[in-house]
Amino acid sequence: MTLIRAVLATALAIGAAAPLAALSFDGVWQGELHCETIPQVTSGPLRGKLTLTVEGTAARYERHIFNPDSDVPSGNVERGTGTVGRDGAVKLDGRASGRTWSLTATYAGRLEDRRARLTGAQDWWFDRRGGTFHRTCSIALAR
């Protein structure tokens, strides 16, 4: 009986000392950003590629900005940073600007083993178009 107790005590001690392996979200995630049309500014909804890089609890992303009336890249890039929780919860804040416009963006969602879905919004300011515009967005990613 003493031997059984010793074996059980050792097994419990080893089990308690070995932490559960956390799922790693590290790596490069590729996907697509979809955003609503900005009335009287864009010719339609946005569909563009987005890259997210995760290193530990830090995340950064970027995507090319397109001209408002076409799918031609403008030469400007939206970039942002954020955090990733142990459970895969991710929150990103980004920005971009040009000579006559600027945008701020927030996105949040959850990373899973190989796929991720985020939702969020962009707030745009145009000096020639009279004010600010808000649009909702979604992001689908895979690695």
C-alpha cells in the first residue's frame, strides 16, 4: 500500500509541475479585409489583403491602401499593433494617412489553431470631402 501511495504522490507531483502546453499563435497570418462602402467616396466595398504577424503576446499588421475610386494601390499603408491573449483574443489599433486624408482603425477577434476572424471599424477623415466617415470591417485570416 505504501508503494502505491508513493507512486501516486510522485505522479501527482510530476503532473502539477508540468504546465499545460499553451497553444502558440506565433507566425505570419495572411488574409483579407472586407469593409463597407464609404458613400460618395469609394466606388464599392473594400476587399484587400492583410498580413498579421504574431510574436508571443505582441501583434502587428499591415495592408495597402487603395485609391478611393479603383483597386489600384495608392502607395500608402495602414499599419497597426496590438495584443494577443493566451486564449487567442486579439485586439489591434492602426492608422494611415496621406496628404488629404487619414484613418484610424480598431479590430478585435480570436485567433484559433489555423484560422482567425476579426471585426472592427475604420474612421476616415477627408479634407476635400467634408468631414469624417465611419465604416465597419471584417477580417478572415489563416496560417
